[in-house]
Amino acid sequence: MANRKLIRPDAQDFKKEIGPRGARRKQVPPEQTNAEEYYYLKQMANKTPMVVVLNNDQELRGWIEWYDKAMIKLNRNDGPNLLIPKHSIRYLFKEAELRVARRGRRPAAAVAASDTDTEGSED
């Protein structure tokens, strides 16, 4: 058998391709994903009734007419239109979601009445 020499690339070549250790880190995600913009534009186009909960637990209802980087304009039927700073908003959601959540729950009086009915029917 013939002596064969194992051909191996030089380790220095790999180091040049990979670069310094810090270069292999994950890239930082972009600061702006446009998800907020997409959400606001969709709600504005449909004039979706929204509930805005402020940092002081106050609820405002209306639809979003306009927004920018720091503010949203909320149009309301039962009061004046409001220009709300975004930093004062805790969260916001569609008013329809509130109605669906309320329909899923039974009032406390109905629960108490049904419990007493089942106790009396066992006799």
C-alpha cells in the first residue's frame, strides 16, 4: 500500500472565514416591525369600536381615526373626540371581544339561583 498523506485545510483559513467570535452572535431584531402600524391601519379602515384602558384604569370607548408615533385620536359618540398620548395607554382591544367575554359568563344571581334549584330537586 502506498503511504497517503491526509490533506487537511489549515486552521488559519477557517478563522479567516468565521471571523472574530463576536461576529457569530444573533442579529438584533429590527426596532420597528410595522405590526403596530398594520394593526392601527386595519382598525381605522374598518372603524372598529375599540376600548382603550388608560394607566389610571379609566376605560374610553370609540374608534381610532388617526395615529402617529406618540398619539392616537379616538372618536367617540358619547363625548368629545380625544387625542391620547400612547404612553398613557395600558392596553386597548376591540369592543366586540368584551361583548363575547361577557356572554360566556353567567351572572352571579343566575349561578346562585341554579344552585338552589338543584338542591331542592333532590328531595
